[in-house]
Amino acid sequence: MGINTIGRISQRQLRTLEEALEAAHGDGEDSWKDEKRRSAAARDLRRIVRLCLRIPETLNDLVDSSIDHLMAHLIDDREETAREVREEFNRGQRILTRVIELIEKFAAHGDSIQGTDELRDASERAKRREAEFFDFWPRPLTAEEFVEAQEAIQRGEGIELDEAFAQIAGVDRETWLRRVEERKRARKA
Amino acid sequence: MSYRVTVQPHVGRKIAGWGLSDGVLVEVWINLREVLPTAPTMFLRRASEPFDGMNFEFWMVDPENRFRVHSFAFQAVYGQDEETILIVRGAYMRREGV
């Protein structure tokens, strides 16, 4: 299984938005020469801006849901999910770019539509979330990394967990192990 | 049979950089030190063939803030001695209000 139910809903929302924008593009700027049409298109564009400002949230839902499913061991093919998530982030960026372009074209016809700054901010937020997701999401080891890991084991380079976590916590091993026992007792209480 | 789990030094440094509270850090230790070694075949999930990388993922609600969720994804390899598991990568994500 790749993308999950919430993922599919996010996917559908973004695809619908992108398709609608492509269709609007097909209508052409020629129709904007007519003032009534241009005015109606401008109002629609304001609504589209509002919809597009939700794109980072839609992508957040996709990220959260994908991670929840990973944690629940419900994802068989991590790489497929990663590809699908990447595709939706790319789609989100395409939509945001397209809407900013449309606003700029309207401006060239003398109509001011607010929202380019907010859309650019939405684009940046989505980029940051995408980077966080792919920093977290497991990717397969390369052949070189696998060989390197085997060699590290043979050289005895691995640090024992008691020692490693004591270092991380900035205490000695005995203090760390006491801390663990205290935590276990607190959990039981 | 219980495996011996170790971490590569760079993974230890990475965990240190996550800024985990003591409570969460102890839970990570428990998962790696006590949960994983007892039944690695149950907890480790095979990554892509043929490199035999394994994934160990778990999450927890923050002991001090139930609206905060900590998710961890570790990658490991078995040693050829079949007694050692080396953690070679670790990733962490903190999410609020999930």
C-alpha cells in the first residue's frame, strides 16, 4: 500500500485545484477584455487564492497521515509513498506558482488582486515541511553504506547504548541507568 | 537469544541534537536497548533488497504534553556475527496537536 485515505483526499483536492486552473487557463486572457467577464474572473481568482492558502495544511495532513501509517507499520512500500508525497508537494508548488502568475497577469490588465505575499509565504512553508518530511522518511541504504556499516561492526566501532545515551544526557553511565530505573518506576506508579 | 545493539557515533551525535527531554530520551533508550534486542525479527522491517538494511520505527506521546507526539525512525544492519545490530541512521520528528 502506498498513500493512505487522508493522503488520497489531499491528492484529490490538489489535483482538482490543478485541473480547474488548467481549465481556467484554457479560457484565455482574451475573455478578460470584456469587463464583466474580467470582473467575474477576478472575484473567482480571489476565491482561488483563499483555497490555495490552504495548500500547506493539505500537505501537512498528507505528511502527518503518512508518518502515522509508517509508525503503525501499515506502509509496505516506503519508496512508493515517498514518491507519491513528493509528487503532491510538487503539485502544490505548481498550483501556487500558477496562481501568482495569474494575479500578475490580472495586475497587467489593471486589476489588483491581493494575496501574492501570502501565496509566496505558503510556498515557503510547504517547502520547509517537504524538507522536514524527507529528512525524516527512511530511505534505503546504498550498497556502499551497507558495506561501510558491516566494516564498522567488524572494527567494533559501534558504541554500547548505555554509554551512548549517558553521553547524550551528559552524565556518567551509572547516573544514566539510575535515571532509566526512576523513569520505569514512575511509569508503573 | 538477545542481540547486542550499538550505535554509530554519528547517530549518537544526531540524537543529542534532537533536544529531547530526559523522559523522552529514556523511552528511546528503552525501545532500542530493551524492546528491539529481544525480538528483532518482530520489530525490524526489511528495507529494499539486496542490502539488508532494516527499519525500526516507533512513536510516543510526550510524557509532559499529551498534544505532542514524538516519532522515531532508525535504520540498522545485522552484523555477520548474527549477535550484533548496529544502528546506522536515526531520524526524528516532533509534531504538535496530531
